[in-house]
Amino acid sequence: MKKQIDIDKARQTSKAKSVFKEHSFEEDLSHHFHYTLGRDEVSSSHYYLFQALAYTVKDRLVARCRHTLQQRQDSNTKQVAYLSLEFLMGRALNNAVLNLDLSDEVAHALRHYGVELEDLVQTERDAGLGNGGLGRLAACFLDSCATMALPVTGYGIRYEYGMFNQSVNNGYQVEHPDNWLRKGHPWEVAAPEQVQRVKFYGHVTLQKDHLGREHRVWQETQDVLAIPYDVPVPGYKNDTVNTLRLWKSEATDEFNLAEFNAGGYSEAVATKNLAEQITMVLYPNDSSESGKELRLKQQYFLVSATLQDVLSHWVSEHGDNFSQFAEQQVFQLNDTHPSIAIPELMRLLIDEHKLGWEQAWQITSQSMAYTNHTLLPEALEKWSVALVGRLLPRILEIIYEINARFLTQVSYLWPANVDKQRELSLIEEGDSPMIRMAYLAIVGSFSVNGVAELHSSLLTGQLFKSFYQLWPNKFNNKTNGVSPRRWLSHCNPELATLITGKIADQWVLDFAQINQIKPFIKDKEFTNQWARIKFDNKQTLSAEVKAHCGVEFDPNMMFDIQVKRIHEYKRQLLNVLHLIHLYERIRHNEVDNLTPRCVLFGGKAAPGYAMAKLVIKLINNVANVINHDVTANPYLRVAFYPNYNVSAMEVICPAADLSEQISTAGKEASGTGNMKFMMNGALTIGTLDGANIEIFDAVGEGNYFVFGAKADEVASIRANYNPSRIIEESPALSRVMSMLESGHFNLFEPGIFDPIINAIKDPNDPWLTAYDFDSYVDAQHQAGLAYQNQQDWVSKSILNTAASGHFSSDRTIAEYNQDIWQVRPQNPTPKTDV
């Protein structure tokens, strides 16, 4: 049953006007253009006009942000700190204009310059603060928190370079630096007076204070400064603006001047360079030991700076009285990456604020909450004891103490059971002992949640079963959601206008109301308009595909889309095998009932992930062969969209007919791309994995094309898995494999796809690609047949949007707040004019 919190008083209706008194928008825009930026004429690039517009909008954001913060300080309300290594915010201008209800004012002000808002939006670069679904989810959550006026502050890292910009050369992914900050970031506000100091290396000694009490001292450390940069996060038309605080690393001293003057130039600046490396690049490649160390540095840098920041604000208000801290502060750990926050908070409370272990542990374990986002063992981070001991010696001591006390609890439930202690220990034994960070997060948190019903069930029934037996009340589910403002109102404005014309505009704030469009399936005018908007969106995407990929997409064909991080468990490979199957049928003139389709891929492979990069190469080689075969052109066209990001998704999502969510069952924690496509009226072809199950339940059979093994079947299938026999017994898969093995798609690159062929045939293939192939082909055939009846397809499309109400991030955040955070929405009405 949908859980709600009373947020009506915290929201204003979309018709309400802000009571903030401000200068004329047109005057402010002119001032920033002519004086802040010193410009006289608008250039063809519109760059400076975009900057001036961003500054003008930011003025209004900052005023509301200042008021929001002051209001929370005055009310002494409970706070939430949301810690995440990623925040994939996308472009901010359009979102801010929408949420501040400035569209008319902006349009009026820009007429003087002969441009429209759409002309300036493309000038803004996507903020390089994330990679995939984890970061975009965090961004949606911040949007919902602000819209619901909840006192939540995001904390992340101000990466100078994003993961990378991706291009494709001869089918291969090529990585280029993503220097997204090169021209500055107009939305941020630096707060250097709130700098924090983060320690690394050194050693720990035992000392006595003036009363003879022993305590641990972490000394002779190499310190780094954490400089905060605040980015405003506006709620939807409610004058609430929350904050995303991003930390930048800097050296404590510019360089040793004496050493510099003596000629040691490199040595003098080495410390500065090493410090700034910490926030230089999003997720360094950790295939090397130095890469691992840098990633651990990033994680500790984030949590240490954040916890010190929160504690300093607490001490300024309450002094050293921490008796109510856990009742007034929650730290939400977004996945395992920030889990080192648990021993770091213990260190700060014990070493810096002189609390005893028991009191510090009670505070820590009652203020930390952990969200798990993955079932993949390799993503449940482990750090070597040797690395942590060298880089963070005091933290290692605290982890060992946490573990010793925890194992005492384990012994009470499972007396004399050494195997159980070994199973649950935070330290994994072996030649190189490892710290299990997910275990640390569970032990040190009062709440542990999964992100879809199946995912949470697998956590408690398999991955963390013994922890669940120990603490069943800790575990809960919070199915993910996405922001309907960003992923319907903002990215698909024509469809949003059509919906509002029928059911008014409150669905933007209460997305459950979207189900009210369901009766209009019988309204011919409505369904015709729906189909026209989809066609227009497909035309827009076709132009983008032509510009970026050089491939002609026909909007009359089915748009079949899979855009997401390239990973074996997401099975882009299965999609490619289906393309080869279709192509092979076309080559043999088996085209009866074959639905013409355009297939679009997009996504990045991690730089060190060889198999994922080889899959990108296969996609591009297959696409090249198909697109240059005149016999295939009327039926099949394929493109790989390079440098896929949030802004690209905002164009892709509204144009999709069929959404590919085809991960191996039991591997995808939730998925959020599936929700974005569903909101925009795409039908899903997918396994019963992650939130796909809940989407299937919501939309109903016949409006979702399901295939493949179920999660509870996977283990038994793997026990006797024989892909070679499956290939032999499947005529379709045999023909596909023959074409692949013949080198048809790599005539001048012999053997390059052998690793993929071998992986498909491997009895230990964890992704069960061969097993699910025939079922997938059948589901694709059913989807194609359904698309041929356009009137029925449009009805299914409307049904998907109508059934997507549960998948709003507002609903997810309401559940987080009711079950975990328990903070009060703040009345956004200002006390005084600004």
C-alpha cells in the first residue's frame, strides 16, 4: 500500500506566485550580461548570454536557499545528510526555470536578444558528477526532497573531470577527458570559510591526557583540505531550495617556497598535485594498486569532510552535548561506497570530541542508514587490510574494534560456531585479509534497505541472510523511483501539456493521479494526439541519431532502445544476438510478419572492462554491416549513440516505443531507466528482474513483453548448464552463432570476437545468454506483432504511462522519510522579503 506523509502545507500549488520581491528579471539579465560578464553583443555561440541567464536564475535560487537554511536553523529541525559518490544532475537551467516558474519571465527577457530558451539550453554542459543509474537516482531523490520541502542536504565530490567523454573509432570505445569545469560552473557557490581538514597516512600512538587517561592520537599525517562548493537544488514551485554540497581537494600549502627557490620545482609542487588528484577524476580505474588507493582516498575524503561539516554545525549550536545527536541527524549512505563513514564518525566522536566507545557507538549506529544497490559480489567493495592500515591507520584500529564487539554478539546467537563467526566477520581471512565494507555498513546502521521488492528479498534470503537472522527489523525495502518533473514534464513537454489538459496539473506533484488518464484510451482525439506527439519525438531523436551516428532512422519504424551502462549482466550482447537473428532472417527473405525497427544502443564501458568494451565493438560492427546492406534497410537499422548522458536520455526517452530491460534475473537491483521509459509511454521487453516485476504487476499482462528464466530458477539452471547443447537444439541460435563464428561481422579483423563467442558457450556463463535467447526472440516477435496494430499499441502506451504512478521518486522519498528519516517538511513561506 502506498505510504504517504502529510506534505500539503509544505507545497504550494503550481499557480501560486513567490512572495519573494526581486528586481526585474530583464534588468538583472542585462546587468549580468553587460557588467558581470562585460559583454556588449550576443555571439553566435550564445555562451555569454547563457552565463548571464544562469547567473540571473541563480540569484533567485540563492535567495531561496538562504531562506530555506535559515528557516531550518530557526526551527532546530532534524536533518538528513545524503552521502553519494555520484550525483548525475544533468543540465540545470531548464530544470531551474521550470521549478521556479520563470518560463514567461525568461521568454520575455530573451526577446530583447532575439533568442529563445531552447537556443541557450544546448550551451550548458552536463555536470560530470556521475556515471549511471546510481548518480541519476541520487539526483531524482534530491529533486523530490526539495519538492517535498524535506531538510535533506546532498554531499558528494566536485570531480574536475567526469568519468570520460566517449567517442567511437572503428567501432571501439575511445575515452577522452571530460573537463566539464573548463568554463566554470555557474550554479555553484564556494564556501571556503567552511573548509575541512582530512587526514591520510601517519601512525597512531597511545598518549595520556592531563588527567592520566589514555587515548589514541593519529599523528604525522598528510593532510588535505576539503573546500565546499554548494549547488542549489530547487523544489517544484514551492520556494524551497535545498543544497548539494560538493567537496574539492586542495593542498594545505601551495608549495614549499624554500624548496622551490632552491631549484626543487617538481618536489615543491608534488604535495599540491597529490592532494588535488583526489577530486580530479570520477571513479579512477582501480585495476592497479594506485587506482585502488585513489578510490579509497575519494571515499574517505567525502565522508570525513561531510561528517566534520555536520559535527561543526552541531557543536556551534549545541556545544559538546551529543545526547540528542542521533535524534536530530540521519546519514543516508547511498550504496557501499560511503560506508567508511561509520568508523570515521566513531573516530571523530571518540578522538576529537572525547566520547566513550559505548556512547559513540550508540550515536553512530542510530544515525547511519545504508541503501544497498547491487547483488553483484564485485560491487560489494572490499579493501585490503594492508591498504587501509597504511592509508588510514586509525580507521583500521576502529574497524577491528567494531568487529571484535560484533563477533561477541554473533557468539551469543550461534555459540561456539567458528564457521558462523568467519562467515560474518568484517574481516575476510586469507593470504591478503580484506575488509568487507557492505558488512561494515550493515553492522553500523540502524536501517538497511534494498531498492526493489525482489532485490530486498534476495538480500535477506541469500546475500545477507545471516545478518537478517540477527537483525530482522533492520531490513526494509524502498523501491526506487524517478522524478516526474525531470522525466515527463521537463523532457516531454508536449505530452505533459496533453495530460494536463485532461486531468489538470496536480499530477506533477502527486504522480499517483497520472492513472486518471486511463479512461481517455477510448477518446479518439486524445489517442491521436498521443500518437502524434510520439511521432514528433521520434523525428527529433532521428535528427539526433543522424547528427551523432550518421544513421537514418525512420520514425514510422518501431524504435527499440537499450541505453544504460555497458555491463555483461545488462546483456547488451543478447540484444545484439537478436539483431543478428533478424538480419539472418532478412538475408534469407524470411520477412513475413517482420516489423521494421530501428534499434538504438547507448552507454559507456568502464575503461578497464575489456569484455564490455568488446561488446561495444560488436554492436558497432553488426550495425555497420546491417546499415550498409540495402536488403536490410527497409526492415532494420542500428546505431550506437556515443557519449550517452542525461541530456541525451531526455531526447531518447520520449521517443522510445520499446524499452529493453533484459538483465539476467536476480542481477539488476532495481533499474530506473525502465521507469523513465514507462512514464513516457514505452512498452517494456524484459526479464522479471529488479523493479521490472513491479512494472509488470502495475501495467498488467499484455502490456509488457516478459521472457527468460526467473530469479528462483537461475541456480538450478546453472547447476546443469550446457550452452553448447542449447545452441545445437535451437535452430535460430545455431544460425546466429554460425554467422558470428564465420567472421561475417569482422572479415578484416579475424578472431577479435572469439572471447564473446567463448563466453556464450561457456558452461559457467553467469549471465545465461544462450538459455534466454529463444525466449527473448519469441518475446521480441510478440512485441513486433503488437506494434503492427498501431491503434492497440497507442492504447498500451497510454496504459503504461497511466500505470507508472508508483514509480515516482516522491513516493520513494515519502517512504524513506516515514520509515527511516522521520523529518518534518518545512513551510516554504518566507518570513521577510528578500
